[in-house]
Amino acid sequence: MLFQWKKSVSDIEGEVLCVSQFTLLASTKKGAKPDFHGAANPEEARRLYHYFVQKVKAGYKEERVKDGQFQAWMEVALVNDGPVTLELKNGATAKSD
């Protein structure tokens, strides 16, 4: 079965959940221990995360956008109720992978 993306989040009035996850930037090129030297410092990361969330809210319905607590210990479970899960990257990140 070929999936065709016909409607957007706004078309279906869905919700958007933004959760920061610094571990996505970990490098394991030198072994099993993750290296986070490419990650931003906590203050800059917090600023960038809140900027991203505000941009998402500004481009959609603010009440439909939720976010997690930055730098919190969280147990997050995901149940995919659909055909895809998206990981968004910027151009600089995509080039360095």
C-alpha cells in the first residue's frame, strides 16, 4: 500500500508536541560512548529551543502546540498511530552527519 500525504497537521487540526532531546546530537564515531561536544551550551540550547517552539506556535494555533520542560528528566513513550515519524534537521546538521 502506497501512503499519500494528503492533509497537513493544520488541515486535520492536529496537535504538535515539541520535546528537546540533546542526545540526538551525540556522535559515536569514536566508540560506544556518546560525545556531545557538537551540542550547544545549555543557555544557548534553551534559547534555541524556546525560539523554535515560539515559531511553531506563531505558524499554527498556539493552543494546539505543546512542549516539554527543557532539561527535565522525562520518560517519553511514543505510540505511532500512523505511517510516519518525522525527525527534523537543519541544513548544517544534515551536512555534518
